[in-house]
Amino acid sequence: MKPFRIVVAGCGGMAQTWVEYALQRPDTEIVALVDVFPQSARKMQEKYSLSCPTFSSLADALQQVDANLVLDITIPDAHFEVALTAFAAGCDVLGEKPMASSLQDAQTMLDAAQQAGRTYAIMQNRRYLKPIRAYRDLVHSGKIGTPGFATANFFIGAHFGGFRDAMESPLILDMAIHTFDQARFILQADPVSVYCQEFNPKGSWYQGNAAAVCIFEMSDGSVFTYNGSWCAEGVQTSWEAQWRVMGSLGSAIWDGPQIYAEGVKDPEQQAFHRDVERMEAKFTWEGREGHFGCLDEMFQALLENRDPETVCTDNIKSMKMVFGALESARTGRKVLL
Ligand SMILES: NC(=O)c1ccc[n+]([C@@H]2O[C@H](COP(=O)([O-])OP(=O)(O)OC[C@H]3O[C@@H](n4cnc5c(N)ncnc54)[C@H](O)[C@@H]3O)[C@@H](O)[C@H]2O)c1
């Protein structure tokens, strides 16, 4: 019997990447496919020539097959039910972001995972890119001194259709989680407070708020600001956002393929503008990128019986940034996290 006997919950667009990953691993076997729409599970079954059964309910699947790992690639609103059902059946869960649709649900899921003694880790694929690793190293290389102010601009015009168009806060809940998690990763600091204004700009094709401005205070004393829109037509940023981290001695930029810093040559220099020198980022990270990189880490952690980097106890800190921002937008007040 293979070490990982997997039930795939949710057979939509993103699930294909997860199934392709699982099929590459010699130590995994997909034992069931689940989707509330049976035709979606059957379509997946046909596409990858899988012989496993299909189900329309995870609980039914877990009663009928011998599984120890659930991959949760359902819509955000279903993550709570999927995770709790999986833990009750003694399975570990590797799931898509966002962890849940409310902070209370995320905390209940975390508690359930701990009570069941199971691992719950969340996909944060944007941590697993050579540029972000190079940028984080540059920010902490000492070349820009101590980071004190970070900004991220995220401007994309994305016409998805589907669940995002109907969400109340598609940008903050479905996308900003990536950028917020990136900020924690880049600064190596956790959020302390947030002030947020959320809105739906003219011309938006989303029902909910597709744009937001947020100010976070971080545990290292730095401030992180976020400007984002998912209905920004023209002059788009990359999906990883456009970053500037300002330190006590310089600034570091990550803007698509450009990653570099400028730091003062001589901190003692007396001048209106001090002389600076440019430093390029070093791309030293050798892991795979994106989903496959994050999944490599998750599976390796399960094999080594340790917490994955994106385990729920860490990821809930990024979720607090999301739900704190939503609460601030709702109340018009700064929220402590
Ligand atoms: N990490 C990333 O870059 C990234 C990118 C896109 C989507 N996602 C995330 O992946 C998840 C899925 O997104 P998608 O684009 O594949 O959506 P999708 O709508 O294409 O697929 C979701 C599937 O889940 C099924 N489903 C819903 N409730 C279910 C339940 N209770 N049990 C079983 N199946 C259920 C739906 O029928 C649908 O087939 C979301 O959480 C989304 O935020 C992440």
C-alpha cells in the first residue's frame, strides 16, 4: 500500500494542477475523486484515466475508501466542511487558500486539526518562486539596513466569472491573502494591526469590493501598505505585485523580472543626496516553483513528521490580515490583530 492514499475534494480548474502533481509522485495513489457536481468528478476521472471511484460527498467517499490524505481544492466556502470531515476520518489535509471564509472558521479548523493530531497545511504557491526567495534574501542582506517600510501594488484586470464574481470581498478574501502572506515572508514579521478601506471602483465587473487600500503595522516595527485592484484594466502589475522595501540604508525593488536594491555607499557621508550603489538579487533557491514547490514542501513535511512551512498555525496569521482588513473596512477603525 502506498504511503499517501489521496481523496481529491473539488474537481474544478485548480484541481488539475494538484492531480497532475499527485500522479507524478510514486508514493501516492488517488483513491477517490469528489465533487458536488458528479459530472465534474467524472470529467477529471476521464481526463487523467483514473480507475478510482467518484463521489458527490466527501463523507461518503471517506466511508468507502481507505484514505489518509484529503486534497481540498473546493471553493473557499466549502473548505470548513471538507477539513472537519477529513479530520474526523483521521486524514491529513492539504488545501487551497484561503483557509476559510471567516477567522472563526479558520480557528475551529486549526483546533480540529490539533485535536485529531492531523496536519493541515495551506497552499501559498507565491512563496515558492525564485524571485521571492531572492528578494527576501536581498531585503535581509544588510545592504538596505533594517527594513522599516514596505509597499505592494497589485493591479490586475481579471475576468474570471464563477464564484469570485459573486463574493462580497473577492480581492481581499481570494487574492490579497497571497500578497499579505508574501509580506510576512519578505519582512519575516507578523501583523500587529490593520486599517483598510475596501471599495468597488467604477467599471468593476465584480458584485463585491474589488479594490482596497490597507496599512499594516508589523511586529518588527515596520509598516506595510497594500494597494490592490482586481478590476484594473491596463498597465497591470505582475500577479506577485510590485514591491518596494525601504530600509535604514537603502531600498529594494521587486517589479516583475527586476529585483535589485540601492544602498548608501557611506552612511557617514554628509550630502543632500548620499551616493548609493546598486546591488542585484542572487537567485540561489533551487526548489521547484509555484504549486509544485509548495506541494513538495508539504509532502516532505508529512514524510518527515514535521510541520510544513504553510501549516495552519502559521497560515492563520495571514488569515488574520485578511479578516482584520475586512473588519477595519466594515467599522472604519484600525483593528488590532
Ligand atoms: N493558489 C492559487 O494560485 C489559486 C488559484 C486559483 C484558485 N485557487 C483556489 O482553489 C480553490 C478552487 O478554485 P477553482 O478555481 O478550482 O474553483 P472551481 O470553481 O473551478 O472548482 C471548485 C470545485 O469545487 C467543487 N465543490 C464545491 N463545494 C464542494 C464540496 N463541498 N465538496 C466537493 N466539491 C465541491 C465545485 O463543484 C467545483 O467543481 C479555491 O479555494 C481558490 O481560491 C488558488
